[in-house]
Amino acid sequence: MSFLEVKNIVKSFGETEVLKGISFDMDAHSRLALIGKSGSGKTTMLRLIAGLEIPNSGTITINGEELTSDKNFIKPEKRNMGYVFQNHSLFPHLDVYSNIVFSISKQPKKMKMDIAMSYLNMLGLEDKLKSYPHQLSGGEKQRISIIRTLASKPRLLLLDEPFSNLDKNTKEKLKIDLKEILDKEKLPTIMITHDADDSFDLADEVILLDEGNIVARGNPEDLYKRPINDHSARFFSESDILEKNESNEKFFSNYGLTEKRICIAPQSIKIAEEGTQAKILGHKFVGNGYMVKLDIMGAELKMFSIERITNPTINVKILEIISI
Amino acid sequence: MGNSFHIKWKSSSKLWLILSIIFSLVLLIPLGSIFLSIFETVGDGWSEIFDGLLQTYLGNTLILAFGVSFCCLMFAVLPAWLIANYRFPFSGSLKWMMVLPLSIPTYIIAFLYGDIFSFGGEFYLLAEQIFGIGIKTIYFDIFKIYYLIPILSSVLYPYIYLTCLDSFENSNRSHIESAELMGKSRFTIFRKIALPLSRPAIVSGLFLVNMELLNDYGAMDFFGIQTFTTGIFRTWFGLNDLGTALRLALILFSISFLFIYIERIFRRQAKYYEEGNHAKLTKTRIGFLGSLIAIIICFIPVTIGFLFPISKLIYNALTTYHSVDYFEYTVAMMNTIFLAFAAASVIVIISITLIYGERTGKFESLSRLISLSTIGYAIPGAIIAVSMLYFLSGLKTSFGIFGFGTLIVLIYAYNIRFMATAYSPIKSATDKLGMNSYETSRLLGLGNLQAIWKVELPVLQPAILTAMLVAVVEILKELPLTLILRPFNYETLSTIAYQYAKNEMVKDASIYSLSIVAISILPIIFFVKSKKEK
């Protein structure tokens, strides 16, 4: 039996159907990322699991306990879920300590302080104990929000785009901290994000949502390297999808391809002394190198190169071609 | 399942849900009962009214509505544009001084100007003393509908001024700046861009002006202008004909709904008109002559609506303070404060209940019911009073409960009339707060009540205080409802001021009127201060 089971969830807001019969399951201790564009239904899915929304139909169970179904509905406060919102949602009138121990207010004072300090020490925020939310930076607020959620000892942690309001450096630091905490706590986690990079760093499984449907599921690395469909190819990597037509027919026959649609990742194309000739069409600087646009026998493809290529033509080798 | 009553019921907070449904119905039933009055038998009063007075009521209501609307536009729109766009001496002070006339109730301004321009009033005395002009040469009868129009407009225009100022300063900034970059003068921009774009804001201000106008009883009665409100009073108190009073109330109710309908249409348009940048416009400095004209244009409404009447009130109070019955004054003050605070507290508590019923419940139809239950702000007090009486007499027939002439009934009626004054600021604060804090505390294991008590109420405190203050002041100024529904011999500041004025003792009413204005000015100061802090 899976830890979390979501079966045939349908959810509409007015006339708009946001989730169209979603089903998935998840094991205890696993970290799942729900990813997709804005409006794909990922936040709604998370809110349904937390009990903040009611589905039109479908069931949600944890360890066999029915949380939401046609007959049953367990209120959010009885579900024991940890939820971290994208805008931290710290209580503005309470200091950091009171925010952290909010859910464990009935515990003895010493225990509450120990719990708060253990987390604060772990993240180097011990000096913020008496600060109020308005005195904290964006990254600090989000860390405290995560600590507050963990202090309640939830059975499932739900992270709703926890990095979306942070700058690049703060985001990278927070990711490292979060990974450390999740590794230590061994807490089943569902994270939603619209950034594929977040799932590479934190998730061991990914579900890709598009317009209320699950369009891909798998290990993030596999989905990056071997996209199983258009959606995963576009979302996870800069892979090019080639559809056979008159202009690239020569390319398909040269590589002996019988499929009509193929996908080639930029990392799969390498410069080689003996290989197929490719014309350089342009360069795009991508920070750690260049994305070079090539014309190989009428097929327009991208290749990653650390240095800028000055020759008008080069010879390349294609290491992997994935059929879709 | 999303549509299943069972699951929605299970996921909602029952306490808020049940209480908000009960309160909404309690607020709506008396108003709804007025529609049943169509089946009531009417007395002789109805045929008298139907044969002649109905046209007079309708005619006067239309003249006042058009006249006051036009006059308020004159007083409000141009000053709002000048203050929003130009920098001139006193422009900063005038910005908030323009709002001050709101603190003077319509009946008090009517008493004051009626007194000044009545035969033997200060206007004629001064004309004789300074210019040697005899009273008979320049005398005119002030108690005419056409003179009442500018008098009422001088205290009602701030409703339009505030909505226009917001529209000129904030909402339509990007459009105004685009036109400016195209080389258009500010005057052309005012005519061709700002005015058309501010139409929804102007209509929303006009709506409030006309609602206040329809609600007025004291000024109409003092000036002897026959309108639906005075008609309701006359048929009820004079002819003891409740059936006719109810029928008049029903007609007035229909007129109010027409205004509400028009306002809703324009408010829907506002969504398309008021998008874009919300930063403030850069103000242009103007020269000496321009500044002088701008100062005069802005000072005219402030002088007529506040500076002059307040000076006159203070002068009257200083000359009559020795003849004031201080026992009567103290009792009236205590009655007023008790009534205002008791009713405002109930209004605030019910507002919070309605808001949380809507906020935590999962039923969409409940939101519509709650929104409808706050409609009393657009219903004239006389209608609410008549419908209350009708409803109470129905209760007496069915259950033997009456309660007419008790404070409970008066507080009940205030709740119907002023629910929106507390509901709106608290609702806007909860909307701004969003659901995250509430949902987080629920997910951290707190029950519904605990989440609200521990997390939301501490944050909502300023909004609740504002709501309380606005409700207190509205109740304090209220006249028609209080006059009809108060317990026998229960006097408040407004009822005594009205009675003195009615008995042609306007000067003796001054200390009471001044007290009302002094308290009414508090939320305006509060409002200006919070705007400045923002």
C-alpha cells in the first residue's frame, strides 16, 4: 500500500475544470515534485491534499485513511499536514519564537525552546529568535516558515513554490538548507514548482502537469535526458523536437531513422574530428557557455559548447537520438 | 462532491455558517416584509396623496436629485482635478479641508442657512449695518427648493470629491501621462481623458450623494419641501395611516433600487477603466494668477460647506451657552453615546460574523445572501423605520411580541441601516490579509475559532476600530430612524437639535449641533491621517 494515494481527482472552479481526473501515488520518505506552467493545476492539487479545497470527485488517502472522498472529509487541522506557502505567511504580530512554537503551544516551555533552537541553530538563525517577521529578509522568513511547519511534526510536508519570491543567491542557499533538513528529517514531501531546476535539486520523482492532466512522470534526470513526450522535452531541457519533413529528410535518412518525430538534447551533440558536417547558424550565451544553433543536413538543432565557435562549419557527432 | 451539500457542510465552520445565515435573514426580513405591504388596505391618505401629492413628491425628488447632483459636480470635480494635478499655496491643506463638510449633517446645514437668511437673520442685519440696505429691498424667501439645492450640495459634494480625487491621482495616471507625452495640455487632458475615464468614480460618488438626499428628513421638513420621506412621516404621524406610509416607502424603495442598479452597471465598467499604474502624478507648479484662481475655486465649497457654518455654530454656541439646559444636554449626550456605542458594537460583531461566515464557508449562495444583507446603506432611514413597524406589528399578530419604542428595536434598525459601514472596512482588511494566515494556522492544528482569535483578530484590530468609529459617527448623525423608533422621551443630540430648529430656536440647537459635528469630524481626521501615513 502506498503512503499517499490520489485517485481520479476532478476539480472545477465555476465552468473551468482545473484538474481532470488526476491519479498518482507516493511512497513514504519519497520526495515528489509537481511541476507545470502557471494554471496547470499544481497548487490546486496541493490544496486538495491539505484539505483547503474540496474536489468535485475523487479520493485522497494517506496510509489507508480516507482524507477526502464522496462520503468523508477530514478538516485541515485534523490532517497533520505541513504546508509552506510561497509568501511565507508568518503571523505578523508574533515573533519568530512564537511563530515556530505556534502549533506546539501545549508542550512544556523548555521543550518548545529546545525544538525552536535546534532548528534555528541548524540554519544559523539563532539570533533571530525574538525578531518579528517585518525585521527579517525574504529568505529568513521562508526558512522560519519551514521551521514552523517542521516543528508541528507533520506526516507529509507540502511546499507551495517555496522559492518563487526569492532572488537567485537566496534561492540557492535555501535549497541547500532545505535539502539538508529533508535528508535529516526523512519526511515525505510534495513540492510544487514551475522551475525544472528545483526538481533536479530536491526531488527524487517528478509529475508534470499540463492543463489539469498528468503528462509525464518519472525520475527528473531521466526526464531531462530522455523526455518521453513533447511536454517533458520542452519543460525539462532545451531539447529539440524534430518532425520529419522535406527540408530535413536527408538528416533522417542519413541516421537511418524510421520514426517521424525525434528528440535530441543539446548535450548529446559533440564536436568530433570525423563526423557529420554542421553549419553554424548562431550563438546564445547561457552563462556557463554557449548554446550553438546548428544546421545538420537541413535539421536545425542546438548544441552546448563551453567556448564560442568561430568556424562557419564544424563536424559533429550525435550521441543519442530519442524517438517520441 | 464539490457540489455535495454534505461535504460542503462538513468542511465549513458550522458556528459561523449558522450565525451568518441567521443574521443575514434577520437583517433582510423587515426590508423584505415591505413587499407584502402591497396587500395592505390603505386609509384616506393614499387617495389624497395619489390625487396630487404623489406628483409633488416625485417632482421635488427629481428636482433635488438633478439639482444637487449638478451642484455637487460643480463643487467637487474641478477642485479635485486642480488638487491632483497642480501645486499651489494651500493645495496640501485644501486636499483634506475639502472633506471636512462631511462632518456636518444635512439637517444642521439646512437649519444654519435657513436661520441666517430667514427674515431678520444675520444676512439682512449685516446688509443693513454695513451697506445700509433695508431688509425689504433685498429680501428673498430662502425656504424654496432651489435654495436648498446649493445648501445641501455644500455638505454632500465630498462624496464625489473623494472618488474623483482617487481616480485623478491614482487609477488613471498612466492614461493621463500618455496624453501628456503626446503634447496635450492639462486642460485638454481633463476634458478628453480624465473626465471620461473618471465616469465610474463620479457615478459612484453621485450615487452616495443621492442616497443621502433620499434619506434626508430634517432639512426637507425644516424647508417645508414635500418629498417621499416627509410624506411617510406625515401619513404616519399626522394621519396615522400606516398603509399609505408603507406604499410611499415602497415607491421610495423602488427609486433607491434604480439608483443601486445604475451604480452597479457603472461599477462593472470601472474594472475596465481603472487598470494600469497606481503611482501618483507629478504635480505642476502654477503661477500667481493661476494659483489665485485655483485657491478661490477650492475655497468656495469649503467655505460654504464648513468654514462659514462652523464659525456660525461656534458663534451661536458662544452667545447661547448661558441659556443651555445642561441637565438636558448631559442626558442627551449620554443617551447618544450609549446608543451609538451599543449599536456600533452589535454592528461590528455581526459584521465579523457575516464576514467569517462567508470567509470560512464553502457555499457560494451564502456570499450573495450576506452581500444582500448589507444593502441597508442604500435604503433611506424612513423606509427602514416603516418596514420595522410593519414587521413588528406582524410579529405581534403572530407571536404577541411587539417591542416598538424600545432601544432594542432602534438598535436593530441601526443594524439594518449601517451594517455596510462596519462590514466594508473589515471585509476589505480581511481581503487584503488573504487566506494564508488563516489556512496556515488551520494546518498547524488550530480549530476555526482559535485560528480567528489567535491569528486574524489581532491583525484586524485597526480595521475593527475604524469600523467601530465610522458606525458610531453614522449613528450619532442619524435622524429619521431615531425620530421614529426611539423610546418615548428618549432624546439624543440629533433629536433635540431637530426639535429646537423645528420650533424656530435654531440658535438654541447650536450646542447640540456643534457636539455632533465635533464628534463626526473624528473619523475624517483619522482617515486623513491614515492617508498621509500611507
